[in-house]
Amino acid sequence: MNTAQTLQRRRRWAEFGTAYGFLSLWLIGLFVFTVWPFAHSIYLAFTNYSFDPQYEYVGFANFRRAVTDSLSLKSMDVTARFAIFSVPLRLAVALFVAVLLNKGIKGLGVYRTIYYIPSLVGSGVAVAIMWRRVFGRRGLFNNVIGLFGASGQDWIANPDTARLMLVLLSAWQFGSSMLIFLAALKQVPNEMYESAEIDGAGVVRQFFRITVPLISPVIFFNLTMNIINAFRVFTQAKIITNGGPMNETMFMVLNIYNQAFRFGNMGYASALSWVLLLIIGAVTAVNFVGSKYWVYYETKAR
């Protein structure tokens, strides 16, 4: 090997070492905080680990319990119902506001900021506490409806309305989806609306025949992300209702948290986590399969 080849080889090794030197902290963090917990949870899911040094392998017992235990099944039902009602409502509100903001109104940046703020702070503890106070027995909502002669109640403590309050909170956090919709609406050519108007198409028909098909990939993206987020709800339920009343807001993630850190059933909680992952994966897969029947991609059309 001549001198030039030796220098070139050393240079490549130096570049390789420099690159991985910069990446080393990220790789360490990835392994310590993601890969290792991910792999370890698989192992714990097959054990009866409960923060006790002495634990044993129990096979699929935790998974059988996860799909037969009444509380676990209740949490699955609660989470599914929440997703069914909250996701369409949130997307509908986001799209409606995005269409209004796409009309070229003055101060668009101010309105975008105002509508986006709830998405930034909506999942925080402070907003959850505020929401609990607003819909409490002596909250702002009861004070407002009392002005019209209506009788109030503790909407959070009522089993018939507690989950609805969390659905409304989710819909209130439409800002991020709204911004994505707004960006998509700005990409729709105005010429298509002008042609449709000349042909006599009204606003409603233009919306369903032009707007919806052309932004359908963005609708699909927002739908997928909102479904995943709906299955991962935790902070709102923990702070506002703590799973009550009568487990009507016992979401799957809250049940996992209680099993792990309240009851010490870490092995069972790990199994519940993997069941949740499989459910999210299955719902997402169904969503992707169904998308080919209603999502329009311009590249495919060509």
C-alpha cells in the first residue's frame, strides 16, 4: 500500500470517528432511554415482576389476564369510545376553522396563534386543573348556564358526562391539526374553484368535490395521528377524573400507570403496554388499508 492510499484510508477512518463521535451522545441516549426499556418491557411482560428482586417467569399469564380482566376490558372500551367520538369532532372543528382562516382575512397570523395556543398547553397539568374547575359544581360553566335559568351539576363527577368533558377538551386542542389543514388548503389551485363556479357548483359541492379530495392525504395524516394520540390519553384523565367516576374515564394508559406504580404489578403493566401497542398497530393498519378507497394522490392519478 503506497503513501497516498495510506493517507486516504486514515482520512476515511478519521471522518468515520468524527461522525460517530458527534453521534455518540444521541446513540447512548437512544439505547439507554428507548432500546433498552423497549426490550426490557418485553421480558417483564412474561414475568410477575413487582419491584421485588424475587420474581419468576409466568409465560403468557399476564397477556391472558390483560384480555380477560374486567378492568382491562373496561379501559379498552372507554379508550375506544373516546377515540370514536373525539377524533372526528376534533378533525371537523380543525377543518372548519382552517376553511374560515383560508378566506384571506386580515390578521391571519394572530388568529393562527390564538387557535394554536390550546394545542401547546392543552395536555398540561395546569389546563387539566382549569378544565376541572370550569366544569365543577361551582365552575364557570354552571354559572353561565345559570344565567339562563338552567340548573348545573358536577359534570366531572357524573358518570354520564365525565367522558364527554374529556372529549370536549380534546376537541378544544385542534390547533395543530388546523395548521396542517390550513397549509394543505393553500395548495389547492384557485382555478379549480373558479371553473366549478362557472359550471354552477355551489360552495358545499365545491368543498366535497374539490377541497376534500385534494386534501385527502392531509386528512388521512391527521386522522392517523389523532387516533394514535387518542389511544395515548393520560394526563387529562389522571388530573381531571383520575379514572372515575365508576371507571368511566379509566383509559388504557391510566390503567397501565395504576397497575405499574400504584399496585406494583410491573410485569402485568408491561403486558398491558404491549396489548395497547398491538391495538394501535392494528387500528393504524386498518386505517392504511382503507385509505386506498378514499385518499386521492396526484402521483397515482398520473
